[in-house]
Amino acid sequence: MSEVKEVHHIKKQREEKVFNPNPYEFFEKPITREQLVRISSNIANYLHSNGIRRMMLIDRSARPAYLGIREAWKRKFPGESLPQFYFVNPTGFVDDFTILEPGRVITYVPRGIEIMLDGTLKGNDTGSFTAARSERDIRNQFRETYRRLYSEKDESLLLFDTCIHSGNSVRSVIETLRNIGFTNLKTGVVNAVDNTSEIKPDFVAWNGEPFFPCHPFHQDMIIDRKFGSVTSTPTYDSIRRNNAIKLRKEILRIFQEAPVNWLR
């Protein structure tokens, strides 16, 4: 940020604190609030126009993203029932063979260690990679956990992540879904600007790169993505839980205060 921009930013902060006794904490800049609403609106439009009634969101931005999509849907399509939403932990889809392969970014360590290191950097407790299971066990747990979704596996499903780079987070989930018979799987992201993977999303919610390239909905600190389960694990850390609650309230407030044209 240049000195001129920084001075302007500080001035805006002061103005907001003077005129708004309750300034935004997670979405401080107006552009981040506008993009949150517009991205949510674009996703709701895609689901509605394509008749997609099932959406699976990749943690850790999954629940804040769901909240944004839900609020956009309610305002754009009042009286219409929401699609079914599911949340999934991509780390739990990494099997006991894959964890022993060379890392995909840090190639001199096993993939399992690489995932643990990445989790540490991002404040995510993955647990030990020794909890990883066989592909068969992962598929069985998925069928048991998502019974309704599995029973409708021939219907359209949108698998959604906020961004895609190497494809590491979403690849194992895609492979599992296809291997157990999801015949109408669509993939979507908010931002695919730096996508270097072989995965080409069917839907991109934002043209270009948003202000928060990978976290336009922010991150949900109420859960951890651990090895050994296709669902994420709730945290009992009171600070993280309180921040997650504040994040949800802030997203709801953004929609309450959003101009109508942001939802077009």
C-alpha cells in the first residue's frame, strides 16, 4: 500500500469510527462488503438458473459462504425453498496411500507432513496424518454420513471452494464423489485466477480476483480440518468460537445494510 493510499485508508477508518459506533471488524473496507454480497448473489443465481438443488461447500470458508448464499437467495428468490447444503472436510478425504507420496508443493516431504505444515501455518489443527484411512473406508464413511445426498447421486451437485491453485484441497473430494457414482457433478470456485491444476471449474463466481482472493467470506475458525473424517471437527477454543459467532453476525449485518443493486 502506497503512503498516499495508507493515509487515505487511515482517514476512512477514523471517519467510520466517528460516524459508526460499531465498525466492521472482519470486512472493514466497503469493497469487501460489496464483493461478499455480489459473490453470494452470483452463486445463488447460478444455482437457481441451472436448477441445482444440492451444494457441497469445502471447509473452512463453507459456513460463512453458506450464510451469504442463503441471505442472497432469500432476497432474490423470496418464497422459494433453499437448495440442500452440505459441508465437507477435504483433509479427511486424503487416504493412507496418498499421505506417503511426495508433497505437491514441498516435494521433499511426504504429502501427509505437507498437509500438517500447511495447517499449522493457517491455524488449522489437522491432527496426525497417521489417522488417514483407506479409500474404501473413506467412501464408506461418506455414504453413511451423507445418506440423503448419496441416495440422490444422479442429481446435480455443485462442489464449491473459494479458490483453486494446485487443486490439492479439492482433488481427493472430486475423486471420491466420482468413484462412488456422482454422475452429474459440477465444480465451482469464487476465484480461479491462479489455478495451475488440471481441474477446470464449471462455474467461477467472480470475474477476476476479489480483494480477499481466497477468503471473500473470511475463514470459519469454529472448526478444524483433521485427518480421519470427511466432516470437520468443532473447536472448543472459546476465543475462536466467539470470533466465529461475530463473523456470522457481521455477515448478516452486511446483508441488512446492503444496497439493492449489490444483489443484481
